[in-house]
Amino acid sequence: MLDLNLLGTASVVAALIGALCTAGVGYWAGYRRRPRLDVVARRGVYFVFFAMTAALAVMEIALLTHDFSVSYVASVGSRQTPAYYTAISLWSSLDGSILFWGWILAAYAALVARANRNTYPRMMPYVNATMMVVGVFFFTMLVGPANPFGEVSPVPADGPGPNPLLQNHPLMGLHPPLLYLGYVGMAVPFAFAVAALLTGNLGEKWIRASRRWMLPPWAFLSLGIVAGAWWSYEVLGWGGYWAWDPVENASFLPWLTATAFLHSVMVQERRGMLKTWNLSLVMGTFLLTLFGTFLTRSGILDSVHAFTEGLIGPIFLAFMTFVLVASLGLIAWRSDRLHAPGTLEDVASRETAFIFNNLLFVALTFTVLLGTVFPLIVEAFEGSRISVGPPYFDMVSAPIGLALLFLMGIGPALPWGRADWDRVRRTFAVPLGVGLAVSAATLAVGVRQVYPVLTFGAAGFVMTTIADEFRRGMEARRRISGARGLRALWELLAKNRRRYGGYVVHTGIVVIVVALSISRAWRFEREATIQTGEAMTIGDYRVELAEVWGEDQPQRFVVGSTFDISSGEGDRLGTMEPSLNFYPNSEQPIATPAVRSSPKEDLYLTLMAFDSEEGRHATVRAIVNPGVPWLWIGGLIVGLGAILAVWPTGSTRTSRSVSIPHRAADRRGDEGPP
Amino acid sequence: MSNRKSRKRLWMGLGIAAVVGAVALLVTGGLKDNVVFFLTPSELEAKGADVYDQPLRLGGQVKPGTVDWDAEASELEFVLRDDSSQVRVHSDGAPPSMFQAGIGVVVEGHYSRDGVFRSDRVMVKHSNEYSAPKEGEHPQEAYRTLIEKNGQ
């Protein structure tokens, strides 16, 4: 039989050696400008990708064939686990997820090398080399402290199976890969930033490249965050979707800085400003992805002092310090080339809006980061254990989020450079009126909570400005090509993907923010113990317990409850079956809540307790969650907009100017170095 | 000309300072009100009156034989202990499904003046990291009657 331990370890070692050599060759090729060596570096990147693909394939084979001599399989595999969950248990524990991580990194590196084999000749050797340096870090962990291919002897007959939380819902096959694709992808713009600093060519090129390579990981990260919230909602059984848990915050922080960059990069493209700022955002985003991995993977959250017990925490800390010092060093070294050729022309301009947008994004990053690490700081310095509750995060993020929402309506409608006040008044009169009307209407129907009133008003304002942008764009299309209606809309989207994709993303964000606001303000819950045949009422629902039952499944034992749901008027709406799943490797049952969605609200049932002898009664928590379905719809809209914005197109740059009816369109000459 | 430029700078500076100041206020105020201390029963005993009515998290083990769950009133009472000390806990709402005597739990709430910890949230302690599972119990056996009732 094939020795999978050896094969896997050999692949990882090959990837490590390949990455080391390629990094060396790449930097040398960039430094000495040897095109022939560039080719060698590029092939080295492909080699590393193939080695990691081999390692991944070996691991999947080991998992699916239940080869318990492989240490990772022995720790997460089980003959009873269904094949789907066995395949995705690759990312159900530390070693496997670092393998997956390393493979994604190698895949991104190969993709970047291949896609840019004929472009950016000066930067690409450095980009390839930098990607490989990041690779060396992850591959070292795979060879050393997190080797998933360790040899287990004697070979156990069966394993415990993956963490029950991670084999309880099919979304587990989607949420982590999306997050990883987002997280790891942030290394690419970082590599371009490093390459730009090393070549000293800090003009337009690196900005264009890093913007292009930032968008896909940003889209993956956005979808990953929404999928994570959805998973949390469908699996954890507490009826919420976001708890400001450090693990959640870890995914949110780089998203914030990446989003800031996607906006500030436009200021540099148009006005040549914010050079150092943009470099810092890209580097900060990458650092935050490392920090997030460190936070969730090193065990530091359990206790500040726990993480030093393993090697993984210190290695991570060392690499993060290295990246930070190297980034700051490079920026300082090139500071003479980083002065801005452009200046702010007027306070009332789109660049001002973007500067404040960035200020708010970074402020939000800082407040979330502080709340996340505050317990660690206190424990390290004072020894007392504290936690920072969700109310802190809600309290600081709500006003900042609201301000950002408002800016979302202002920024895109202001011209670059200098605003003409009459035009500003005309542009904003209608949207502001709509926003005020929405707020007034919200007040009129009796809502007295501050945030919903403000949020709905801001949402009305933003949506009106977006609609206005579309209207003006379509009018321009009609002037140019004579297209009308849907055809004009199609042409508009097809020819200005980045701009209108951005507006679609904004629309999705508005939907999410409104849904968040509604679900937070009007959620209510009731918990009751019900006998079979009896019912409780919550909102407009009557929830009647029909039966408590048990079922043996191969990998788990399920205790379920069947509830008949009817409306207040007595119409039958169907049945819901919340259950508790008992896994042999877990002392605690894992809940599967039942969710009944309608456009207006979710009815969410969690089985809390049951009569274990005769199944005569069950304790259920019922939650009415208004607006929640729109969170997922908003997430999809964001994803669609991002795809629209990323979709490769050859004609964007020439067509952009004709469809922008602002005089700013004429200012494109300002772009890049003078 | 330079006058216009400096006024522009002034406005931007004022705007940025206002944002930074507001965020700083939010953060300090938010942190002050929302830091929850995590204590063990012995630490709680030592602090006693100092922490009355403060938001707290208390972690310990559910003392066997002390759990009193009133399903009608949806009230739960039990004693939480550590090696040297114990505290009576009163909680509204059903215990989490895995709640049982002897298990480690964290309760969130406050220590009231009558010496009872009033909790609004009981969480069964579970590790965040995917530690190797211990020898678990076999719920199949415990709840076998539910299967038999279904005629399976």
C-alpha cells in the first residue's frame, strides 16, 4: 500500500524548498533585472502549486479512504461520518486548515504569476518572491508543528470524527473556503505593494494591479462573512447571527481595511493623493489577516499564557513582527518617492468624502480591534480576566456605521476636484427630501427608536442617489448609442462594470444595514415548556407540540420535536422540527434549530430540553426575527455587484469618461505620476 | 491664495479632529460600561461587597444534587462551586440542553446583596479550539426509550 504519510510530508517539504528557492531567485531576478531568471521564478511558483496540490490530494485521499495512520485523519476522521463531511473535514481542525490555507496561497501565487506573465515585468519577480515568502511561513508550519501527515502507530481502527459543530450543517462546506479565499487573497495586493516599494515605481501601475487583485478576495471575504453569519444562525441555535465573537471580529477587521482601500485607491487613481495611506492599508489588511489567524488558531483566546505552550503562536507572532517591521521599513526607505503630486482642491469634493469614509473605516477597525484585544491586554498586564460584551461593539459601531451609510449617498454624487454649489444643491435636494420623508414616515407609524428612524432615512437618501446615478447614466447611454430602458441599463452595466458594480454592492449593503436595524429593533422571543398536544403563541403564530422523537443515524443520535405551526386565525402553516444532535465525540448536543422564513420575518425554533423518558413535553425557545431573510439577500446582492465589478473587461478605461456627466471626467490626466 | 489654502486645511483638520474625538469618546465610554469581569466562586467570595450589582461572569462547576429546575415558572436554581468556595445561582429561563450536574458552566449576571448570583444567561463551557474529544457519554442508550416509542 502507498505510504500516504511519506507522500504527504514529501509534498509539503518539496513545496517549502521550492518556495525558499523561488523567493531567492525572484528577488535576485528583480534586483539584477534578469528576464531569464524571471522565467525560472515563475516556474518555481508553478512547482510549489503542484507540490501543494499533491499534498492536498494526498490528504483528501487519506480522509476519504479512512487511512488512520495519518495523524490528521486519526484526529478528525470517523468511519461513521458521511462522505461529504469527511471531505470537508479538511478544514475542521488546525493542521488541515493550515494545509488548505497553504494550498490556496500557492494557487493564488500561480494564478498571479500566470495572469501577469506578460505584464508588470519589473514588479512580477518581486511579487512572485513575496508570495513565496508568505508561503515559506505556512509551509514551515506544515513541515513542523502543524504537520497533518504525522505517523500514527499503532493505527487506530476508527477515529472520533470532526468537531460536531462543523459536521452539523452543509454550509460548513461553503463558509470556511469563502473566508480562506478572502483571507489568503489579501496576500496578493500585499505582494504588489512590496514589489512597488522595492522597484521604487510607486505610480499608477501597482495601484491598478493591487486594486484588481484586491477585489476578488474582498468579494470572497464579504460572502464568507455573510455565510458565517448564516451558519451561526442555522447551527448555533441562539437565534442571532453576529455575536462580536473574536473569531467573527477576526474576519471583519481585514474586510474593513480592504473596503477602505477599495475607496481610497480611487483618490490616488484620480488625484494622485494618499500614496502612503494606500500602501499602509494594503499592508495593514494583510497583517490583520495574519493577526486574525493568529487569534483564532494559536489558542491565545483561552488565555494569554496558553499560546506559548505550542510552537504555532510564537511562530505566528514572529512572522507578524517580521511583516510589520519589513513593511514599515520599506515605506520609510521610499518615503522620498511617496509625496503626493496632487492636493485637495476643495473641501466639498468626492475626495473629501472618501477621506472621511476612510477615516471612519479605520476608526471602526480600531474600535473593533481594541474591543477584541482588550481582554488580552488586561490579562497580560493586570492578570484579571475580563470580557468586552457585545454592547460595547454595538455602541461604537452603530454611529460609525450610520455615518458611513450616510457618506455612501454623498460621496458618489459629489464631483472630483471642486464642487459647483448650485449643482450640489440640485443633486442632493431630491435624495435628502426622500431621506427626510422616510424618517418622518417611520416616526409617523409610531417608531420611537432612534437608530431605525435614522437608518431608514439614511437608506432612503442613499437609494435615491444610487437611483439618480443610474438614471443619469442611462440618459448618457441614450445620447451616445440611442439605447433605452433595459437595453440602456444593460449597456451601462456592461460598459462601466466597476462603477455600477460598486453601486450594486452599495445597494446590497443598504439592504443588509436596514435588515440589521429591523431585526435588532423588533426581534422578540418566548421560551416555554409545552406538553404534547398543547400550544404556545408567539406573535401571529401558534406553535403546537405534536411529538418528541428519537432517531439513530450512523454518525449521531437525533432527538427531534415536531411542531405544528398555524397562524393566529387558525390557518395551517406547516410543521417545524427543531432537534438536538448527540455526537459520540461530544459531551454536549448540537442543536439544529428550525427556521420558517417569509419575506417579512423568520420564525425560529430551538429545542432546549425534552422529556427524555417518554417524550411527553419539550422546552422550546421561539424567536420572531423580522427582516433576517433580507440579510442573506443583501449578501447575495453584494456578491453580484462584486462579480460585476471584477469581471474582466477590456473597454472599461476608454468608456468610463463618456458616461460620467461630471466635469470630473475630464480630469483623468491627473492620474499617476506627473 | 494661501489664505484659501489654509482655510481649507482648517476645515479638514476640524472635521478630522471631530471624528477622532467622537470615536475616542465612544470607545472610552463604551469600554468603561461594558467590561465584564470573569470570576470564580472563590474570587467572588473574596471581593464580596465590591462587586455587588456589577455585570459579571462567574465560572465554575455545577454542584451535583443542587439543581432545581422549575419548568412551570421557568426558573433554575443551582450551586456553582470551585475548589474552595460555592455560590448559589438563580437563573430565569431553561438551562441549556447539555446542562447537568458536575458540568462546567459560565453564568452571566450580577451578584445581588442577598448573596445569590442572579443570572440571565447560563452557558455551558466549551472550548473554542477543536480539542481532541474526550470519552463521551452515549446518549443513544440514555434516550433509547424515545426510539422505541417511535417503533424503530
